[in-house]
Amino acid sequence: MLSTLLILSACGDDGGGGDDAPSVDAGPGGGADPEALGALCGLNQDVCPDEAPSCLVFEESTSLVGFCSAVCISDGTFQTDEDSQIMVVDPPLSTGDATCSPLYTGILGVPRCGATVNVSPPPPLEPSTSYTFSASCVIDCGPGGLCPGELTCDVQRGYCVAP
């Protein structure tokens, strides 16, 4: 099953970024674990490392702070049924887990491929429609909803997000 959609924007210079959101310059400042997956990025945050070069910012976020991630699936597809519910996802998100595992070595939470980005055509989902997407790495919430560094557990999504 696909997770809630995110905006994908690149950390770094003004020339980066995806089609879905403006790039966010990541300046000096704090961060959860500035070494890879889960480091805070965005305004007044560290720049994402090469291993996790994308900054994921939620659509509903007003702070423009996200977390560093990496693409774990590109060119995925899914189909909706007549009720706009997602049918079979190809490839399954779990096939990207091996890409995410080496990006996080913390003890709270487990890395996995789970954030869908760059969905086309853009949501909202329509009945009986074919979509393409990419997916990015996330860190599942740990026991008791604990997350590494400054990340917080989004129980609805099931993974850690920027505060």
C-alpha cells in the first residue's frame, strides 16, 4: 500500500529541485543525524549528503523543513479501481528496502522504501486510472512512537517526519 504523498525538493543550490516543488536551500544549522537518511533539511538546516540527496517536505508543512532521503524506486506504476482505491503497485515498495537500509544505522526505527513522490497524473486519485510514481526512503517509527534526533512519529503514516 502506498503512503501519503510528499513534495520532493532537492537540498543544495537554487538550480536543484523536482517539478513538484521549488528547491529549498539548506543552510547551516541543526539536523537530526546529518550523515544520511533522516537528517533535517530545508531552511536553516544542514545540506543533505550525497547518499540521501533529496529533501522530503510534506505538502501540508508550513515550515519548509523536511528530512533527507534517497529515491528507492523510480518509474513505478499503479492502477486505481472504480472507487479510486489503489490496486497492485509495481514494483512493490518493499523491493526498494535494500536501497534504504545502508542509509540509516540508528537504533530507533527501521529504514524502508515508503514515501511516494512525483505521482503522475497528480492527485487527487481518479477512478480506473493508471499512475506512475517514484518512492523515497523513510524511517519507520520505533517502539512507543520514538524517532531518531528531532524527527517525530506520524502515526497515520507510520514513519518519522520532520517536526
